[in-house]
Amino acid sequence: MKLNTIAATFIIVIFLSLCVWGAYQFPHLMLSPGQLLEGHTKISHECLACHTFFKGTPLEKCTACHKLPEIGLLTTSGIPIEAANPEKVPFHQGLTVLSCSNCHTDHVGNKAEETIQKFDHNMVKESIINNCVSCHHKPEDRLHEQISESCSTCHNQIGWLPALFNHMNYFVFDAEHQTDCKTCHTNNNYTSYTCYGCHEHSPSDMAKEHVEEGIYDYENCSECHRSGDEDEVKRYWKSGKRDSLMGRSTLENNKQDKKHKEHSEKKRKDKKHRDDDHHEDNEENSH
Amino acid sequence: MKKSLFREEVFSSILLFGVLLVATILVDLLLHTIKLVWIGRYLGYAGTFLIIASFAYSLRKRKIIQWGSPKLFLIFHEYASWIGSLMVMVHAGIHFNAFLPWFATSACLVVVASGLTGKFLLRKAQAFVSLKRAAFLEQGTSDALIEEKIFWDAVALDVMGKWRTPHIQITLVFCFLAALHILTIFMLWK
């Protein structure tokens, strides 16, 4: 039994020694946590080309090949990047913090985009931060192509989403409202809107429609009309949400409702009265 | 008796080992689903700490620690090493990139399997021999005759008792590989 123990111990020691030797001789097989980027495959067996023991990946190791003034302009072989990839924008020269590993990592495969960590915008100069399109593409959708304001009006530097702005909270783009932004938001001003850009709406028609119902404060259309659904606006009106948004008390709300009902009743009586008069006139004429 | 032994001990042993594997997959899947994979990295630290802490039982057994109930230390050893192994397994994930971490992970699994073998089979064997001895005593059998009757059982138990040696050897292999993995991580950090 003792001999067995000695033999087992011997085998274990041999195995562990092989592990140590293997880690030293073949680090890419024994230690590497994943494939390197395509551009780094030539040095995949040379850990110390990028790493320094217990010190990570110092800046100098990266800049030995990727010279800071050339990043984004020339490849490490000296080929102009503009010719190779015209969409790339050089901004590394404007970095205020020089630490490659803050954004880049490796050993995760051949997909370059997976090696980019969350970018901290505070690492670049303010002039670059405020000029988003110097690095980012402006979205080519109908909403963004019309906007000339700063991206930061809706977006922040932590992430594109969630954007601060959600149009559905203000007005739903239903079937009747599939239109250009500028139909409602004139002069590229997204802080205000008008519903009179559509031929079906005119100030005089709106005034008539609302005053008939006893509504005199109707200029802020989307306050009640959150979509093209007429039933919805009635529900919304009855729910009293409009008044709560406007800071009215329930008492004021009730008064407004009462006023509205009285006005509707008066209108109904007037109409009935007019119909009766008309009926009497007809009868007189027939006699 | 054989059926009962399998159901109560062998099956329990396999079940606990299976639960470890299934739990590893589920936790890893959960972390991937809720996009908290980074937690896996830190589970490596927590798992290692728990496994190291579980060695307190060995210290108690060898009287280096002289306080506390050995039974409680054993229970802590069993739970801490199982949970620690789960954390290490989740830390390893299902990604195969290099041999050394997987040698360490494999050694971890072997240690758990070995530990579960000891926990169930050895305990059952000890109980079986004690029960047999008690039955003979109850029948009024003399001590010499009892020793003779349970000789082969005692031999088997003695052989099983030797299980501790390979268990400790495998544990040392795991510790060495894990330490080498940790050392190389810190050497080539980032």
C-alpha cells in the first residue's frame, strides 16, 4: 500500500510539473483565456509582447506598435486608414486619459466589436465630446435626419438608449398621424408643436369644435388628444387627468364639468326651441 | 438491503453530484440571461474562499484547531466545499479556452465526487459494521467470535478508510492547479 501511495504521489508530482512546464512553454494553450484579435494572431504565443508580469498591459507595450499620433490614421504597417476604412474617425489623439485597456481588451475571439468595453466619454477632450458626429454616425431615420440640435438633448453619453425622449408619452403615431416631424414641429424646433400643419385642422375649426363643447382652453391639443382616437380623448376628459396635469383641484374639475354640462343642456334646449319655432312657422305657413 | 443501500446512499451520492452539475448549468444560464456574466468571475474568488474555509475540518480533525464540535466542522466542510465547488464551476462556465483552468476544474469535480463517496459510502459501511457488532453482542456472542465473524467486514471498512489518502491527494492536486491558475491570472492580469 505504501508503495502505491509513493507511486501515486510520483505520478501526481510528474503531472503537476508538466502543468507548470506547459504553462511556461505553451502559454497560449495552457493559459490563454481566448483567441486574440485577428491583427494580433501573429503574437498569440508571445504573452509578454503585451503583458508584463503582475503589471497587466502597460501603455508602452501597446504604443510600441500602435503609435498614438498614427492611431486612426495609419495601420501598424503604415497604410493610411482612410483608404482602408474611410468611416473610421481618428480621435485617439484627443484622449485626455491614456489607457488602452480602459476600452480595449483581447482574448475574446475574432470579433473586434466584442473587445470594445464601455467607452467613457470623459476620456476625450470636451471639443470632441460635444461633437458627437465626429465619431458616431447620425441615424439615417426620418426622425434624426431632420434634427440639427445637439444629440444630448435626448441622449446621454452612457448609452444611446434609453433616450430621454419617448414620443408615445406625448402623442401616439397612429395610422392617421404617420407624417413628417416638421408637419407638427416647425422650424426644427422640437420643444413646441402645432396641429394646424394639417389641412384638416385650422384655428377657426378647432375653436368652433371646442367652444361648442364649453372648452375654452384648447391650445395645447396633445394634452387631451394623445392620439387620433376620439373615444380616447373622451375617456381622458372624463377621467380628470387633464385637470390633474394642469394642476386643477377636483373641486375645480367638478365645476368645469358642471359648466360643461350646463352649456350642453343650454345648447340642447336652444336647439329644441329653434326646432319648435321652426315647426310652428311651418304649421302657420301651411294654414 | 442492497436495494436500500443503493437508494439511500449510492443514489444520494450520485444525486448530489448531479445536482451540482445541473445547478452549475442553471446558474450560468441565469447569469447569461440577465446579462450578469461578470458575476461569474467573482464567484471564482468566493468559491475559492469557501473551499479554503472548508479545510477547517481537516485542521480540527488533526487537532490544530482544538475548539468546536468535529461533527459541526464536518457538516461545514461538506456544505462549504459543495457550495464553493458550485461557485468555481459557474466561474469556469462552459467556455473552454485553455487547459490549465480546465485541469483545475476537473480536479475540483473529482474532489467533490471523492468527497461524496466518503460522505455516503464510508459512513454507511461504518454504520453497517457497528450494527452487525451490536447484533452479535445482543445474541451473547463472545468478543473473540464477533471479531472473527466481522473480520472481512472490518477489513473492507479498513480498506474504505484508506479512501482519505487519495481524497487528500486529489484535493492537493486541485489546490495546486487552482493556485497555479490564480497565480498566472495575476501574473498576466489584463
